[in-house]
Amino acid sequence: MDFVYTLEMLGTAAFAVSGALAASRKGMDIFGFCVLALMPAVGGGTIRDIIIDRVPVFWVSDNRYVAVAIIAALVIFFAPHNKPGGRRRLLIWADALGLALFAALGTEICLQHETGPLVAVMLGVTTAVTGGMIRDVICNEIPLILSREIYATAAFAASLAYVAADELALAQPLPLAIAVVTGLVVRGLAIAFNWSLPSFGAERP
């Protein structure tokens, strides 16, 4: 198993855990856990593959992505949950890891399909945020990307970092590593220090 594939599976597992934890917070049954694990795990990548005409869609040609998501859902379903607040925090950090990984990997896949840097960044962000949006909508919550949290901005930073590293002709896995670290640091700092973007109508000095 090569490095990129390992990162893809790690990102799939991280996003699946975030979905399963969301299902846990909503008190869903085991089917709900599996559905909410699959949405962030494969949703964004599915939209990306359809747009760039990547046939077949990644999880159709390799069912291990679905298997990893289902296994993650089952692990979370059967694991003891003693601290409800802890579930929320784990969800946020698992989502942050998946966000950074999928933004970097989505950008790489698009560049490999010769979309050009601008489209690669746009679809890298799409890969990272779409699945989480679907998860939040199903849970009847405002998607993080539509709130003031620094979320899509972190995905954008990761995608942009990958493009910059690729333009410098850095050998793999450096572009992926730089992109993932960039996205995770931006999102992690936002979580740790409660950073947010200013909203329309907010008071200005």
C-alpha cells in the first residue's frame, strides 16, 4: 500500500468517524451511523470525480473506501460513550483531519487530470467540504462551511499549499505533507483559539 493510498484511507476513516460521532450525538440507530459515516467519507470525492469525468467514481472501483467507512461507523457505534462533550470535541478534530487530507488529495487528483491550478484548488475544497455539508444537513444542523468558523478557509489553504509546492516541482510526498500540515494547522488553530471570520453587519472599529 503506497503512501498516497494510505492517506486516502486515513482521510476516509477520519471523515467516517466524524459522521458516526454526529449520528451518536443524534441518538441514531446502527443504519444511521453507517449512512452518516459514508456521507463525509465519499460525498465530496464523488462530486469531484463526476465533475472531472473520472470514471468509475473512486469508491465504485475500490470498495475498500466503503468498507473502511462502515468499519469506522461500527467501531463508534459499539464503543462506550461516557462523555457527551468529549464526543463533540472528537468529532471536530476528526473532521479537521479529514478536511486537511481530502483537500490535499483532491487537489492532487485534479492536477493529475490536468484541470489546471485554479480548478484544482476549487475542487480540492469541494472534496473536503461537501461530505461534511451533507452530514450536517442530515443532522438538521447548520453546516460548518456556512457558519463563521474557519473551515473552508482551512481547506483552501491546504489546496493552495499543494499547488504552490507542485509549482516548485517538489518531489512527493512533500507537496502532500505540506498541504495536509497547512490545512490541519489553520483549522487546528481556529478550533483552539475559537477564531472565526467576520460576518456581514458585524461592528467594525
